[in-house]
Amino acid sequence: MEKLRLLFQEYSEEIRHRVTWPKYEELQDNTVTVLIASIILAVVIALMDLAFKYSLSFVYDLVR
């Protein structure tokens, strides 16, 4: 039990004194960057999915 208390005490100390927290403006910029990258990645994956769908449908229609 003592080891667990010591572990949480060390976590608390590290979070309060050693962690460098970003400024609010930096956090906003990073959030916008992640959102834009996520949207771009989602669009690319959707386009790839459509391309595979239509190309496989074309191949299947040729085989029939």
C-alpha cells in the first residue's frame, strides 16, 4: 500500500512541477491542425474506398 501511495505522490509531483503545459494559443493551433489533418485523411480514405468499389464492380461486370 505504501508503494502505491508513493507512486501517486510521484505522479502528482511530476505533473505539477516537471510537465511543460502548452499555452492556450498553441493548444488551439494544434487542435485545428489535428482536425484539418483528420478531415483530409477521412476524405482520402473515402476516395480510395470509392475507387476500389467502382474498380471492383467494373472487373466483376467484365467477368459475368
